[in-house]
Amino acid sequence: MRALMLLLLLSTAAAQVPATVTGIATVTDGDTLQIRGVKVRLFGIDAPESSQTCTRAGKVYGCGREAAFALADLVRNKTVTCTRKDVDRYGRMVGVCTVGGTEINRWLVQQGWALPYLQYGGGIYSSTASQAKSAGKGLYAGTFQNPWDYRKNPGSPPTAGTAGTNTVPPVPATSTVYYANCTAARAAGAAPLRAGQPGYRAAMDRDNDGVACE
């Protein structure tokens, strides 16, 4: 019965997601955009989580944030077009996006800020990733944990999930970190906040998608 209900929910979500969306994009994280109210998870790739850190030149840095900044720089004040390939369990479009003739999904892999997500069609980006690795770009300039392994690690903050999965979203964990509002969270450099991360509160997650202050 539960599986049937989930299937019905996914079918309803798919019917509500447009085949394409075009407009100025805002960046949620290194592999997620929002255009005109439509959330788009980039197809076939997986970028570091917002809270994820990596090492480079012997120092720890926020690779999740750098991936998001790289994406933000690419799309800033430009028209982005995304074409739907699927719809994920959160009702987000899973799509291939372009800006100024550049495919964003491939560009992120090319720059080393995202990895091919082989489990979800990312094999088409494997050769591009090999070139980025050989050139030592982005994540390949140091050491890192695969984003999907990072999410599986019990010590990592829970995240809102990834494209194509059919599991129930995680229940937000109790946290001793408190932000009065999203302005405070952004000032602390903590935004966006995902369900289960310290400081996340449902009251700040206006669209109830598991990501607050995006």
C-alpha cells in the first residue's frame, strides 16, 4: 500500500512539472537550480553537498560551497533553459540545463565540481570527468569523498536526497543550533539548511522541500 501511495505521489508530481523551463536561475547547491519557482536537480551528475569539505594543498576547504559558487558564477543574470528528463521524489525536475549554448551539467563535470552519477544516467559524462581528473581541476586538485558516500556516512549531516531515489525523506534531527530566521542563517554562512542539518527548522522551509533558506 505504501509503495502504491508513493507511486501515485510521484505520478502526480511528474504531471505538475513542466517539460521545459526558461528564466533567470538561482542556485540552491552545486547541482540544483530554481527557475520561476521550478526546482531543477541536474541530471546525471552529483556535486559535493553544501556542508561537505575536501582537502587541497593540505588544507580543508568547503568544496560544497565552492561547487555552488562556480555554478552561481556561470548562470548569474543569464537566461537558463532546462529540459526535463525525470522527476525525483521531492517533485523536482531532473533535467539537462543550458546557458548561452553551454550545457551546465557537462560544464560542472568538466570543471571538476561535479562527478558523473553513474547510478542515474551519468555515464555520458565519464570521459569528461576523466579529462578533468587528468587536468587536476576542481575536486581533483586535492582529495575528496564521493558525494553519495558522504551522504551515507552516519557522521555527515543528513541531506534532502538525490534524483531518482524512492526512499522516504529523512526526518529532521533535533538540533541545539538555532537561527531566528533565514537572515540570521545567511549571516552565519549556514544557508541553505537541509533537513537534519543543525539549525534547520520547518518554519524556515516555506515550500516544505527539505531545504530551508535557499
